[in-house]
Amino acid sequence: MTVLLLLLALLPIATLPDVPPQLKCLVESYPGALCSATATELVWCDGTRMPYRTGPERTTHAERLANGDLADQMRQTYTPFVPATPPAVDQEPGRIRNEAFFAKLYGNTKAEVLAHTTRLTWLDGKILRVTTRFGIDQRLAAVRDELRTLPGKVAAPAFQTEGTLVWRTIRGTTRRSAHAYAMAIDVGVPVSDYWQWHAPDAQGKLAFRNRMPIEVVRVFEKHGFVWGGRWYHYDTMHFEFRPELLHPACVGGNTVRQ
């Protein structure tokens, strides 16, 4: 079995039969952690096999948010580099995260996460703790340096950060925040909008709000970070490293995969 796993890990993902594109995007986005896939599983480089789907299919967005599997995580496509427009109800690629997947990538405890972090100085002089996994610290440094080249008024919101690593759950939930893994950053709070700061309308729908310059968003997206402003439950200060959603085979027109 060990030899078989080794051979499978060495086989290029493109040559494997019946591998869904979403699994291909995951494998190719996290080299060194994920080595291969089958039609139904991810194969980690340490031999761990993680199912793409677990249990009966979740039928509501709330269920997928609360306990999503990898199929739920990859169900919606992310479209980078386009203008900031109101997403459809519950269209929010990247907001659903399979916790077991991210814990294995970055660490299941604060100590495990910290063991793979380094210090990074942001534009406002704040020292951040950023994971070194998958070169995220270097990617965020490239974002910082490119933001400096934007016109002053455009880049100004991104100069102020509220930080990266915070070991916590998302308020009002039991779900771990992306910040717990030191792979997310919040910038521009004074011009930010967050869905919980505003009441829905009489029909219960959220009105989209955004003051984050799209030029800033595009810099982050260029380096592998998705933006919370592309979510129906918007969080316009929030950026997190999600290369699987920006993989050429998995980006799209904000459609839902069946």
C-alpha cells in the first residue's frame, strides 16, 4: 500500500483518470502538501486520504457554512479582476471552508500554526505574523510592494492593517477564522463594510456596500488572495490566500457547481 501511494503521488495529476477539475485545482495549488487525487479523494503527500464528499449532500447554504466538506468548499466559483458588483444571494466563493483541510495545511493548534510563521512589516509599519506555508509570506510581501506603486489616494485604504494571525473562531459561530491560520489579512477598516454592521431590508436581503478601491483588490487577487467583498455576506476589509479558487481551471463567472 505504501508503494502504491508513493507511485500515485509521483503520477502527474493531469494523467489520472476521472479526477474532477476541482480536485485538480486543489492538488496543484498546494504543492508539497497535496500530491495527487482520485475521483473521490485528495491524497496528501504523507499518505493521508481525504474524501471530497462526506455524508449526505448538504442542501442549504447555512449547512454548507457550518459543516461543509471539500465539495461544498469548491462548489462556487470565484471571478477575479472584475468590478465590484453585488453578488447574488449566498454567492460567496471562499467563505465556505472545510476545517479539517485547513487545519492539516496550516496547523490544528495555535502552536502548530506559529511554528510556520515569520514577521512581515506592513505599509503602516505594523509587524505581522504570516505563515510561510506555500510562500504566503513572500506573496503578501509582493502585495505590499505592489500597493506602494498605486496612486496615493487609491492605495491609502490598504496602508492600514488590522492584522493577520488571530487564533479565534468567527464571532457567533464555532467555525475557525481564516486568521487563525495566519493566511488572511484585514486592511482599510475606516473604509470597510461588513454585512453584520447593516440591517437587511424588509425582505431580509442585504444591500451590497463597498468602499475598497478595486485596484487594491486586483493586486491581492494577482498574488493568490480572494476578497471578502465578492461575498453576499460581504467583508470588504478581508483578504485570504485561496489559490485553488484562482486556479485557471476553477475560476468562472460566479456560477454554482452542481
